[in-house]
Amino acid sequence: MLILRQKSKTSPRITVFLFAVLLTVAATALIRPAAGLAAPLGEAELSFQPASYDFGLQPVYETAHANLELRNDGDEEVWIELQTVGPDSGSFWVGNSDCWSGPVQPGESCSLEVNFNPNQPLAEYEAQVRASVNGSDFYAALSGVGASPYFSAAPNPVEFGAAKVGGDGVIRKIEVTNAGNMAGGVFIAVISGGAVGSFQLLDETCTNRMIAPAETCTAQFRFQPDGEGAKKATFSLFGESDGGAQIALSGVGTPADPTPEPPQPPSAAAVVAPIAPIVIRTTPNRPRAELRERKLRQRLHRKLRLQRKRRVLRRKRTARLRQRAQRKQRVLQRKRISPLGG
């Protein structure tokens, strides 16, 4: 009986002790958030407007710009990192953006500038701009096509065959087609190299006009050799951008017809017969033609040097803009304050 009484006296004490422990644990769980311990962050939710952007046809080595909006659809403020990724990300980059200047609050948006600079004509480019937040990534698709005129000739090379020296020559016609994806113009058409005196450009419809994609122009030549043997030259079309065409011209000069002997004076006993007319063939004014060709070549070289200089300046300007955007991005990222750092 004494043992039973001892158990009945100690049982209420154990119950009270267990109840106190439970109250302590519950109070600790309620006090912890008030003590400054971080609560778990909600899942980030971002959306691009527009969700994708197509730059369309863009001339090579020229930069196009597009502005996108990035909205915070979550419940927490977020710090955003931006980057272009994908197979052709080298031709796209993020320029000016206020997404790096500070946290984006719930329901608010920031803007970013996306740039596109293709370097290959007729090529399709694809990439993505990526926004990273707390280990989560959000994407907007980017696309574009490198544009440039491209002129091709048919036939090429042009074979004139054989023609007699001093004869009427052989005439051939070629067609030049813009096989590119952008309209282009041709500012000069010239025959150069080799036997320039044996080939003449009679007519052409390619210069001083814009030639649309798939559109065709024509050029007509005459091969009139200035001597015997194989003759070769090059007909060149140069446009306002990278897209000229070169056509090889060739022919063979054969001996001229023998000069008829002058008629002998008739003898007294001979019957007077009518004298056949003497045909005198003249050749074109070679010095004047060569001077014209030389002036055209000089003009061509000046145009090409100016074109190369402009292309180099465009590439340097694009590189400077890209480096400036990257430096700004690095500076803003260094100045950024972590959301957990205070």
C-alpha cells in the first residue's frame, strides 16, 4: 500500500513538467521570427514583355536596338542578373538597363536594352536573354537575320571563242541577279586586268539603280581582239556594300584576213574592167579607251578604300559600344547590395 501511494503522489508532478516543456517549445517557435531570424523566401516569378523579339533583316556590321520590360510577379523584392545565352549569343548583348540599379519590388518592372549586330550575310541568328533570381532563370527568345545584297552572274566565265583581228568581233550578253536578301546598288562597272583593249562594254542596266532581291540586270560585251592569241580580262561590278560580282572574260584572236593586193594598171591592149572598191577597216581609238578605263579604275580604287574605311569604323564603333555596356554592367554589379546584407 505504501508503494501505491508513492506513485500517486509523483504522477501529477511528471504531468506538470511535460506540460511546461511543451509550452517552452511553442513559445520559442513563436519568438524566433521576432528575434530577426530570416523567414524562407517565396519563389521568384518574373515575366518578359514581350516574351520574344525578332529583329528581322538587319544589315551586316550594323547594330539594331530593342527595349524589353521585365516584371516582378512574385511576392518578394528581387535582385536581377541579366545575360545573353544561346548558340549565337555573341551577336546579341544587353546594353543599358535599370534592372541592375537596385532591387525590383513586387508588381514593379525594370527595362533593358538588347542589341543585335550580325556579321554574316544570309545567316539566321538565335539566342536568349536570361534573367537570374535566387537560382531561378527566366528567358526571352531573340532572333534575327543578317542582310546583304549578293550579285551573281550567268554565264560566268564568259567564253567568246575565236574572232579575227580587225574583224567585227563577237558579242555576248550576261545576266546579273541579286541573290541576296536585301536590295543593293551598283555604282561602277569596269573591265580591268589582262587584255582590256580586246573587250568592250557595249551596254549595261546595272548601275545607278537599286536592284531588289531576285531582280536581274544585263550587260553586253564585244570581243574584238587587238592581236593574235588568247585574251583574258575581268568585268567587275561593285556595289555600295559587300556584294560585288566579278565575271571572267576570255577569247582567242585569230589572224586577220589577208590584205588584197592593189590592182595592176591595165596594159594598152587590156580591156578596161571596173576596179573593185578597197575596204579599209579602222580600229577603235585605243589610247582614248585606255585613258577612260584608267580613270574608271582610279575611281573604283578610291571608292573601295572609302568603303573599307567605313566598314572598319563601324566595327570599331560596335566594339566600343559593347565594351561600354559590359563595363557598366560590371560596375553596377559591384555596387549592388545583397538583399541579406542590410
